[in-house]
Amino acid sequence: MKITKIEAVRVSVPARPGSVHSPEFEDSCHPFDWRGCLFSEMPKFIYRVHTDEGITGIGESYRDVSDQAVRDNIRILRGLDVMKLNLRALPLPFGREYDGFEVAIYDLVGKKLDVPVYQLLGGAYRDQVLMSYWTGRRTPQDAARIAREAKDAGFKSLKMKCALEDPHLARVEGIRSACGPGFGIVLDPNQRFEHPSFATRLAKSLEPYQIDCFEDPVPRWNLDWYRFLREKTSIPIALHVHTPYGQRIEEMIQAIKIEAVDYFNLGGGLAQFVRMAEVADAAGIPVWHGSEVDLGILDAASLHACAAARNCTLPSDIIGTLVREDDLIVERLEFCNGFAFVPQGPGLGVTLDELALERYTIEQWA
């Protein structure tokens, strides 16, 4: 089954109004401000990979990929026999552009063999993935409202972006008042608690509220700080290792060696996610799957990866369909009682919505 043509369609799908953060934080919305614009305004590519057998695979890139690298990858893949490729190591440069093409290749092979993608990753441990609701920085009142909406929709936890100067205690008290003590809260400052001394003082004030974890609380260049925090607080500490950001599996290994973390948030590709999850599993550490607030194709791929990782038991935040105006797939990903169902059809098990694609297309290459 040889690749005969690859189409790359550049799209931009905005976030729904109010779906990311409160208006009060619009002027300081990092990490949502991406080179001067909201992350959802950054374009990305949808791929159609055609073959001589009439089977077409679909893929989705991350935002802010290199045009030249995308063109180079298309040239490398064109003419190759998909069924002769090593799916764990495609003949492409490993970088931010790799994963979108990997998704399309897995979709092709799954369709050819009439099996879901998770079967190509070793098989499924689960057919539904525990999910967390997700939001950006919010005022205490807005945080309580979003948390209550999440709970009413069946979610059992909320992951929230934050910064050191935010009103953490008022936020948490508002969420607890709205949702009760059993509703989980993950605080993700993207390293902006700055120093262990600040993070420790904040942790002490929040410990009575049973926070699920701090994710990347302080700068990650010093993993000794993570180990120090684990010794100083009962709040679990998580490290985000996302290979499209340039983070590496070696960081996981180092964190494990010095006992710096309780959990991992992992992201990046299908084969790479399962590989990293297996490293954490060998150390007895549970993981969840993060996202870049993607569209439906990448979200579906992430669910397949979660299904194939034994220790992916923490709530994942694969929430693009909750944030974007459209997910560009015909079959909406199904959420129920805090779980997302893994698509069961051949390949990714989802279909590209051609009308929606046309509506959000900026340009198209073939």
C-alpha cells in the first residue's frame, strides 16, 4: 500500500468565547498567549494521506509547526509502502512535525488491517479514559461556576492554569463550596510558582483542601526542587514531559532516579507516549495524557494511546472538543460521567468533516 499523494490543509479554529480564562486575565494569559495571539488562533495542518489502494489516512499537526519541515516530511513519505514501515520509528526527523504524520500512518494501517489504532499499540487496557475538565486562569467566582458546570456534566475534577500571584485560596474555597470536598483540583502554573520557598508556603495554605497535585510548580531545570517540594508538602507533585515541546524521556528517568515526582503528565505521539508510560509504569508511577487543546483527530489519537498504556489511570485533559468552536470530525468524541470513550472503528475510528474543514481552511497544499 504505497503513498501516492499527501494533502496538507492549513486551518485555524478559534476557541469558544469564554472557554479559556476570565476576562480579568486577558492581559496576562500566558501560556495561552502564543507569540502575541491566543493559542487557538495559531494555525495547524490537517493531513490527508492517499494510497494506491484507495485508502486515505487522516492526521493533524500541532500548532506552530515549520512549513519547510512539513514539506520535507511529505517528500520523504511519498512513494513509501506503508505496510513496510516500522510504526515505532517512522523514517522522519523527530521533531514537532513528526506526530501529525504518525497519526495519519497509524490511521492508514488500522484501516488496512481493519483494527483500531490501539491494537497497533499493543492492545487496549480500557475502552474509556478518565477525564478532567480543564480551564485557564479564572476569578474565584468564575472558577466556582466552571467547576460546578464540570461536575454537572459528570466530571470529577478540574485542571486549572494559574500563576503565583493568583487568588488561589479564594478559588479553591469557591470550588469546594460549589462542588464539595470530593471534587478534584489540579493546579498547573507552568513553572510559575518560581521557587520552592513560594511553592511551599502556598502548598501549606492549600493542604487542608486536598489538592490533587501541583503540575510543574517550579522551573524544571532543577529537579532537586521537585524532590524538595515532595518532602515539604502532602500535595502530590507532577512533572509534564511533552516531547513536542522538546522535553525528553531522559528527564523522566532523572526524575524517577531522584524520587522527584508522584505523577507524570505525558504527551507527544502515539508510540512515544506508550514508550514513556511504560518507563513510568516500571517505576510504579501513574500517568495522564496531556494535550495542546487540539482538534478531533489528535484528540482521538490521544484516546487510543491512553487505552494502550496500563498506568494511564489519572484524569487526562484531552479537552479540545470542549474549548474549540469545532473539532473538524463528523463523530463527536463522547463524554459520559467523567470518561471519554475510545473510538472503536478501524484506524482512528473518526471521519474528517469536509464541510467544517472547508469553513476553517486558510490554504491547502497537495
